[in-house]
Amino acid sequence: MLEVIDDSLGFKIFKTSSPLLTSRCLVIESSEAREILTNHLLTGYPLINLTTKAVERCIKAFFAINSNAPRKSQQFAEVIPLSGSLTYNMIEAFHTVFNKPLRRNFIGIRRFQKPNGNWDTLVSYANFEALDGLETKLVFIGDTIATGVTIRKVIQLILAHIQSPVIFVIISIAGSLIGAQRLVDLENSIQHQFPASEIWCLFTEAFFGLEDNGTDMPVLHPDTLATEELISLSKKRLGNNLSRYLCSVLDWGKRTNSPIRHYTELARELDELDSQLTEDKFFLDLRKRCQRKIDFFDSE
């Protein structure tokens, strides 16, 4: 269950009653995120524009509910796990909120599945030079959190580089309940070495249930903890079946950076559901509109 703890900013901030999460794991209401999570044909710049506005809400929410947070901009930094999280556009969102720059750091990292089914990460590049020479207290990371394997590795690498307590603010348009739980476990672990370190999970609209494939996060997954508005809009646009079986976000990198690949992958996902949802009007409508998008690119 989600419980409102603040609505003074013009949008709601929720906590969850889950005993596996901490008070630093919050759901931020966002009409922009609802649009992203229920409109699978939204791609490219319009998607990034909505994402930026959703990130702005999360930044405002963090500082509104955390009076002890550092306030000096020279103590803030962003770390970008390439390439998907680059399109979270944190630097623009931060500038809109504070009219101040945000130091940026980059890490090339990708998640892969091992033969035994477990997930691991491969790091190919890291540039943390913007963390050097200044006292970093607050690190923002925008990313889609599924298994939590990638973000855990990123946080561990940052701490190994800084070797001092840090408050991490993880912002996710689509974040899973399991991912958040694993970040709570990581926080408990790192606090033995850096007692003042914290990990905040600010997920928009929901803590999503995660499918066994470690990737898909449907709105109506039995484990999802979502706002009533997201559930209602998803049922209205996608119906009960697609809301249960179709991932709410799909592949973030393809969706933001390669629309035709996203539409092709979406069509493939729908083909796999064909035998189950042949007579579903929401399914038939989405497949038709997705094919029109593919045809548009093919006609160029």
C-alpha cells in the first residue's frame, strides 16, 4: 500500500508500508511519468521532455522532505551510467529547479545475463574526474531500475573512488520493488564503512513488480505498488491484459535513442502475446498503431 506523506508541492509524495523498504524509498506522483508508462508509442524527444519534467518533480520532492540535505551546489554531482540514463536529462532538470550547474560524471556499464540466469555487469569506461577536488556530498543518478544489479555496481564504484560518505539520490521513471529492496540491502552494507551514507529511491508512480525474466515490469504485476491514477490510466488505455503482461517501459535506451528499434521490439513483444490476446481490443489497437509507426519509418 502507498500512503501520502506530503502534497504541499502540488503533487503527492508517497511512502510504502513494505517492511523491506526504508523511509527513504518513496513514490513521486508524476502525470508525465504516467504518460510515459501507459503510452508505449511515445519515443525520442517528446519522451525525454516528459522525463525531464518528471525528474524535476523528484528533485523538488527530495529537498522538500529532507531538511538536512546539503544545500551548496558545489557539493552536488551527477553520475550517468551510459547510455540510457543520459536521457534522464538530470542536468537540465536541476538547472530548472535551482538555476545552477551540476557536475557530471560518466560510467560505461551494461547488464548481461549469465548462463545460470543470474544478472551481472560489465564496466567498459569510467570518468569520475568531476567528483575530484570538491567535497561531494550528494550524488544524483537517473536510471531505470529492474534487478538493481547495475545501479548497485555504480554506487560501489563511486564509493571506491570517493572513499567518503555520500547521499545517493536514485531517480527512476520505472523502478522495481526488488531493485529498491536490493538498494536497501546495499545501504545497510555500505553504512558499516561509511555510516553517514544514504541511498534514496525516488521512483515515479510505482514500485513495480518484476517478472522472472528480470526485465519486464507490468503495471498490474501482483507485486506492483502503484498510484491509483497510474492503475486507472493503464486499464483505460491498455485494458487489464496488456497492463498485466506488457512491460510498462520496455527498453529505455531503444525507446529514447532508436525509435524504430523500439517499435520493432514492441511489435515482437505483441506477436508473442498474440495467442493469448487475439480478441482483446486494446491489444489489436496497439498492434495496429505500432505497425503504422513501423510503416512510417520504412517509407522514408
